[in-house]
Amino acid sequence: MIPPDQKEHFNRYVEEFSLDIEKLKDKVVLDVGSGSNPLFVSELLEEGVTQKAYAIDQEDFFAEFDHYLPEGREKYPREKVHKSPVKKHYIKAKVEALPIKPDSVDLVLMRAVIRPETDLTKVFEQIDIVLKPNGEFKIYPIFRDSEDRERLDEILSKLDSDKFEYEWREVDSYEAGGKRHYRDLLIVRKK
């Protein structure tokens, strides 16, 4: 495996999550399910967008190094990565049990993290705890005709509308197997 280019990865996050980088200045950002080489958080830190960006994943920091091809190991030498400032911004944890102070986060991103075993009720309980008022929780991609979408719709139907509001946005679609597939972004805002 050759890891993606950091800038390309960052730009994809910005586009897929409809982020305004200027609005992230000095905000507290969590990238949940970041992978063990958190490229998005690295770029936020290196570009000086915010020094309050944190990567959260179940894996040990840089665990994926062992799966890199020689070109990937050359691109991200283990010694260099372990000296990287992002290591101090990496938290090994599950999304269902975030070790974050209550009402301290402005933005939580989850990209390709929902699995059949993901307890979405606990995820939303954690988001309720850590998200500041006016904070956002964004999940991408959610395929429109998927079980994940059905599970999320069920959770969303139970959200306290005095405390949260949400919207679905179509990000992109593609044709496969004679059918159009839609990838949507879920945005949940804490009032």
C-alpha cells in the first residue's frame, strides 16, 4: 500500500465535508476514525489552521506502516512520523467512548467509519457530550439506499429537536451496475 498524498487527502476532506478552512481557525476539531497516519489533522497543524485538531482511531499510531510498500515506507519513514507533532494530537480510542472533555469540540468529522457493529446510539451520546453549542458533527459518505442510512435515520428521528438540527446533503453520485448510487453528507448541529 502506498499512502495518499497528504495535500490531496486534505483537499478531499475539505470538499467532501463542505469545510470552510477560514472558519476552522483556532477551532477544536476531531477527526474520528482518522486512520493511524492522520493526514487531515497533520495538514491542519502544519498549515497553522488550528493547533487544536485531534485524530482519533482504534489503531496504534502509525500502525499501518507495516502494510506500506517500499515506496510508502520511503514517503513516510517511521522515524520521521514518530517525531511528527501530529503524534501528540493522536488519541487511541473508539468513537463510542471518546476521552474528550464535555462541551469542548467545535467540529467532529467521521469519514467511512460506520460499520455494522458500530453502536450509533452510543456514538450520538458521545457527540452530545463533547460537542459545544453551535458545534457540528459531520458523517460522510452515507450511501442513500443503505442500511447505514436507515440506521442513521432511526437515530435522527429520536434526536431532541430542541437540542439538535440536522440536514442531508448530496455530495456526489455515480453509475454502477445500471443503477445510480448517491453519497450523502450528514450534518448534525448542536443548538
